[in-house]
Amino acid sequence: MKKSIGTLLITLAISFSAHAEYRAYQYIVKSNDPYAVATKSNAQYIVSTLNPQMFKSYHGGNSVTVDLLRTWICPGYTGSRRPVCDHPYDKEDVKL
């Protein structure tokens, strides 16, 4: 009896599928380095899964300015070096 209940519980656990999602952020990143101004270093548009505080601390702290442009939810996960999903509005055909 105990074996059949255990088998039933394992079967139920396997039959439910998990649905993962994550948040994506788009930033414009500028260097605060005075030498970057002299070399005409441009700002970069970056898409990341790191939130603004984590992104800034991981990529230079006070040496960079990080401005959040937009954020969105992506289905799935970013394991196995999968790319971050595109913004949903980038996929739509906009008709004026």
C-alpha cells in the first residue's frame, strides 16, 4: 500500500510542468571616465537580466552611469547561455 501511494505521488509530481519567467531590462550605459570623453567613447544600449542596482555594481559601480529605458517579462529561463528575449513591441508590425 505504501509503495503505491509513493508511486502515485511521484507520478503526480512529474506530470505537473513548471512555467518559468524572468524580467529583462534595457539600459543605456555611459562611462564616467574623463578619458572616455577625450576618446569620444559612446553610450551603449544593453539588454540584461540584472536589475539596475546589480547591473551597476557588477559593471563598474560609480565609474558608469546606468539609465533604465524599459523592462519586460520573458517566458522561460536564461540557462545554457540562451539569449534574452526581445521586447514584445519590437516584434509587432506598427501601422501608422
